[in-house]
Amino acid sequence: MTMRREMIQTMVKARRLLDDSADSVRCFVLNQQDADGGFCGRSRNSDLYYTVFAMEILIALECPAPIERVHAFLRTFDHGQALDLVHLASLARCWADLADCTGRSVDTHVQEGMIQRMQGLRCSDGGFSTNASDIHGNAYGCFLALTMCQDLGIDLPEPELILKCLKSLATDDGGFANMPNSMLATTPSTAAALCVHHILGHALPEDPAVWLMHRIHSQGGFCAIAGEGRLNLPDLLSTATALQALSYSRLPLQQPSARHLDFLDSLWDPRGGFGANWADPAIDCEYTYYGILSLGHLAHIS
């Protein structure tokens, strides 16, 4: 099963905890659709990146998605020849979501074009970066490339180069940085590295999982970096990515789930979405997705 489908299935489990609030989420997400068929982020301009999150929330909540309008929006990008890796992977993922909804596969020439574009974005070290000018790959870029391959139904050539790239990102404290020579491990980068190991069928290293467990905040949620203090607060991106990565680990969650649920509740907005953190209460489709994904991971232990 692809990671995209795994995460959607996890989000389905969140419906029990959302209960009546699921209707508010559906309304919020549907209101983010622009006239061109795509979905908006923090601005009123549609964006492939946010369209992914909107589509998968609607799928998980069994809300009929406006398929034809989204299809028309995706067609405007052809095979993504002008897109960076983040938006190229988003394009492939949106097509995969539509295929699941309609049974209609992406056109062959579009698929082949996306594959060619992705291969052209590979870094000289064999990894992938979210910055087109980088020589070295980063953890998030490698994760995106591999999940994109899953969505396109292909195997990535020379996958061992991805693991070599990740090895260069490992930090002495057991985590992973997003860039080589950074030595600052972050929760999203470490989670991405563990997910890459899972996708490639390699045994998950235990040290990064332990590192993630140490990022749990006393009030619930996960922090982005190591350290303590008022500036190192939990955030929803770190929480969702950590829970996803730890779902592949054998380590039990070392905190009562009620605290994590309280943290998620503190970011909930009754308009139907989640904010990024306590300092950023604005809601959008991306963080609403992370909130529902986190709820799904916690649903079976709540």
C-alpha cells in the first residue's frame, strides 16, 4: 500500500473523534476551492500543494469532491515541466487521488512527462532536494520523490543512493538534519528519514525513533528541535510527522494520549480547521490535514 493511501486510511479513523465537527471541516475545506478548481492556502490563490491536502481530507471524510473541477485544474499543468519537486509531487498525488475516486488513470504522456521531470530534478549525490539548485539531497526531498514514485506506480532507479544521501544527514544525537553539514536535527526531517526507510523496506533504525520520542512536549504534541524553553513549543507539523513515522516503530508512545488530544484541541478552530501552533492560530487545508492525521493516529489509543 502506498503511503498516501495509508495516511488517508489513518485519517478515516479520526472521524470518530471529530464526530459532529466533521461537518464543519467539510464546509471549511469546500470553501477553500477557487474558481479554477484548485484549493487555496493562506491566500485566495489556488495551489497544487494545498489541493492535495484538501482532496484527501474530503476523501477521508467521505465528502463528494468536485472531481471535474479539480480535473480541469490539474490539466492546466500538463506534465509538470515547469514545476519544482514539491509541486510536481503534489501534481502526481492529486492525479492518484482522482484515480482512486474515479478509476480513471492519468494520461500516459502526462505520467511519462512527470517521471522525466522528476528524474531531471535528482541531485548529483543521488538524493532529491526541495531546492532545485542544491547539489545534495535533503530528507524531505527524498521522501517526496519516493512517495511520488508510489503514486505513479514506478520504482525509483538506484534507491540505494537515497539511503546514502540520508546517511549524510544523520546527526550525532540520533536524529536527521534536512541539509548536510547542518548538524541540527529536526522532527520533520527525522520523521521523513524514517518514512523513507519504511518505503524502501529497510529496517527502521531505533535511535531516530528514540530521538523523536524525546521531542514530546509536557503538554502534548511534538517539538521541532531538541532543547527546552518557552521558544521550543509543540507544533502540528512536527506532531503529525512524528506520529506517522513512529507508527512504523515498535516503540510505544511515551505519554498518555489525552495530553496529545488536548494539544490538538488547543489548535482547533470551530470554523472547521486546525492552526499550526499556539502562536499561529490561522487555519488552512494543510494544517487541518495534519490535525486530522494526528487524530487518526491517536484514535486507536484514546
